Amino acid sequence: MNLSDLARNSHMLRGSLSKRGYMRWWHSFSGVQPETGETRTFFVEFFLINPGLGRALPILGQHPYFKKRGMKPSYVMLKAGVFPDEEGNGARQLHAFYPVSALQTTGSPLVMQIQDPCRGPILYSEDRIAGSLEVTAKEARRRSRMTEAGCMEWDVKVQKVVSCHTGSLCGPLAEAFRRLDSFWHGEGIRSFFQGSVVLDGVPYEVTPETSFGYADKHWGRSFNSPWFQFACGRLSSERTAKELRHSVVVLNCLRPRFLFFPLRPRLMLQLTYTGEDFQFTRCKWETKETGRRFIWHVLAQNKNVVVKLSGSCAKKEMLNLRYEDPDGILEREPLQGGCGGIGSLQLYRKMPEGRELLDTLKLADALCIYRGQ
């Protein structure tokens, strides 16, 4: 449901998750290069893993020293970068690692800050993210850092206007009984960003009208398998022939458990359409893969409406997002992310005599994050 919950978006890893768990706050948004008019989509993420195992230095799970001694990862990772363009070029993924002790936090609403001795303060809050990082070619050659070389700095204000609240499905009781491998909360599935980004010395302007922003949070004991997210805040109505400013559709795959046994993946879908919210927790879906694209078909319905969604993303526009899990294991199947998703959505109202088509929506510039089982 469209319900803001800053407490759920803020709480840190507790109990057993503090020594075997992760938490990630993700933001993605578009910016325009003022001289050329080029548009690129950037991402900034705070990633916290196994804080209860923290030491004076970050413990990198892929580093030979820690790996040989069987030490699990423990650090705060700042991830920032840019997705590939339409031709599949220009992608960048940058990582900076800090010990857990370097992270200063507040309660709800959450504020996180890291004081980098070389780059200055790095800030996360519900209404602003700011910071910078630089990775040298020497650092990028270290496999344990899972990064490329480059530099990026950002300072943007955030206005989160539509949320996706998962209710009891990702609530404290579900977390206590480990009913999911990974939990999710979409505090800003439709967000407006405003500010600036500088990538490798090239400036970009970020404006609310063209940012098509997205912000959410994942946490848990392990990553989802499969991992499937599709979020689009750029919807055009066939009925009105206009772009819808405060409308958004988001999909997220959850993997429930019964006791210790994983069940079939479950898809959650929320559509906010011209001020009206529709949520679906039981959906039929299929994934197809061709040589060039990932393709998704989703059928969702509740007692009032039916949604048919078809979407896809070109593989060349996707980037392999690199993470290690709380056990220090790299997933064999790459996690691919991109911002060039396209598709269409049909919204039907259930009537006594059948279905009435309310609107057909065109989807563009959708965020796609996908990994198969």
C-alpha cells in the first residue's frame, strides 16, 4: 500500500542479523549534461554487512587474507555509478569501503554519515544524499574491491512522494521467524531528485521533472534468488495522451519460507495511477530470455481490478552489480541492473458483465534488476 514508514526504512540490523545479515539503501535517478543534452541514470547506495563482526578496518570477504582465515565480511560500502547508455557504453560502478565504526547514525528518520578523511563527509538522509568517492586504477585491480576506476560526486535533494509498504509480509514478526530470505520496503518508489552529479569531471544537472527517481531498501540474511525488480515512474496514458506525473508501477520478488524450507517465489506489484493505489500480492509471471533482452509478462488481479504488464530490458543496457553475501560468497549468477526498461500496462476494472479497460499505459526508462535462480 502507498504508506510511508520511516521507522521501517531506518532500523538497522538486529539480533542474529547483526552477525549474518545485510542492509542496503538504494537510490537511482537521471541527470542531464547541460552542454550536450545527454541523459544518464545514476545510482547511489549505502550497503551495510555483518556490523556485529566489525573491527577497526573493513573486513573484505574476497580478500585473500580474510578468506584464508574464514572471516566473514564486515563493512559499510558506498556504491555509486552510472548505468550503460542506449548503445551499452559508459557504465561505471565504484566502491568505497569503511569500517562499521566509521558510520554515525540516528534513529527515525534515519540519518547516516561517514567522515572520509580524504573526501570529506558522506551523507544519507530521507531528503538529501551527498558525497563523493574516487577509485584509482591500482585499487580497481584488487578483486576484493569488486570495483572499477573513476570518480563521482553528488549532492541531491530527495522528495519521496509514493511509497510501497509491504505490511506484515516484511514486518517484525516475519523477520523474527525468518519468513523471507530478504525483506523489502519501497519508501520512495516515485521520488523527485534535484541537484547535481559530477562523473569523471563531467557535470550533470538533476531536476525533479526529468529525474524519474526511485529509492528503496533491502535487508536480510541472504540475497533473493531469483532477484526480480521492475520499477517505472515514467508512464504515459493512451487515454489522455499525457505523461502521468504522480503515477508509478513497481514489482518486487520475495522468496517466502516455511520453517527452514524455501517456497515458490512470490511477486508483489503496486500500481499508483492518477492518485488511486492498487496493490497485488499474488501474481502470475513468466520470464523469457533472448540473445539480446530479458522479457517479463505479469498478470495481477484483486477483487476490483486486473493488471496485465509486459516489459523488457536490453542486455547491453544492463550492468553486472557486484556484491558478496553475508557469508562472503559471490553469487555464480550475475545480478544485472539497468534503466532502459520499456513496456506496456493494461488496467481493467472488474464489472458484473466482465472487464472494462480503464487505460493502457506506455512504460519507459524503467529500472530493471534481475538474476535468475
